[in-house]
Amino acid sequence: MNAGAAGFAGAPVTKFVLATSISSSVIVQAAHGFHRRPPAYLHFFTQSFVFRHPGELACGTLLLYYFRLFERQRGSAKHGACTASTLAISYALQTAVSAALSTVLPSGPYGWVFANFIPFTLDVPPAQRFTLFGVPMTDKARHPCLFSKPHLEVCVSVGKLAGSKFNLRLLTCANTT
């Protein structure tokens, strides 16, 4: 997966989100490993950034790193506004759905990850084409399968809904150049 220049050159917002996600995920997972609860203020702040399991952290951080190409296309200011808005909308929708269903949804930047699948699907050309049991596919088909746990279906829907607001030009975060 080549996404342009290596590293975080031209992508400070993605660097911040990725560093926050990794550090808060490690802190929360370590606290759970020692059978301690993180402080309440830390839980409120990190709710939108923590991946609960190491496998989700690994896959999620790879996707967050790959999606830095959208920041390079949009510019840091526009991408930062889009990221903050998407995280806020997905957090509000997840809270509303969680209250309506009387269940606790998994935390994490799933809203932002799945919101970025929309421009990824529409704007990024496939790098490889192959057939699987006679069905033509591209390398883009494997990415949504990384988070295929049933409890994440609501998060997937919320993220796609939050992302579609921007990518359908209902709000102004989409790349208009």
C-alpha cells in the first residue's frame, strides 16, 4: 500500500490522532491488564480514541496511517476540521444509539476510520486486481473485513453515515479541487 511520501510529512493532524490513539489504547489496555480502571476524566477524553484489543489497535493504526493521504489532498486545516467534525458526529450518534439500545458500544475512532472508507472507495484507484473463486476483486475488498466483529456493525454504520455527510458535499470537508 503506497500512500505517497513516507512518514507524516504534510500530515500533522493524522500524526496527532494516531499518536493519541496508540498512547491512550496502550494506557487503557495496561490499566485493564492490572485490573485497574483508568480515571474518569481520562475515560471521557479517550473514548473516541481507544481501541480495546491489540488486534484492532494494529489494524486500526495501519488504516489511520494509510488515510493520511486524504490530509495531504485536503490540507491540514480542512482535514483537521473534517476529522473533528466526524469524530464529534460519530461520538454523538454512537451515544444516542447506545442509549436507545441500552447497550455499551465499543469505543475507538471507528467513526473516523469508516468515514474515510468512503473517499477511499470513491477516489483511490485499486493497486491490484485478482480473482477469488472466479470472482474479480481488487485489493480494496479486504479492508472492510478487518473489523468484522458483530458488535462493530453499529460503529461501521455510524462512521459511514458521518463520512457520507462530508463526501456527498452536504458539509464542506470533502475535497472540492
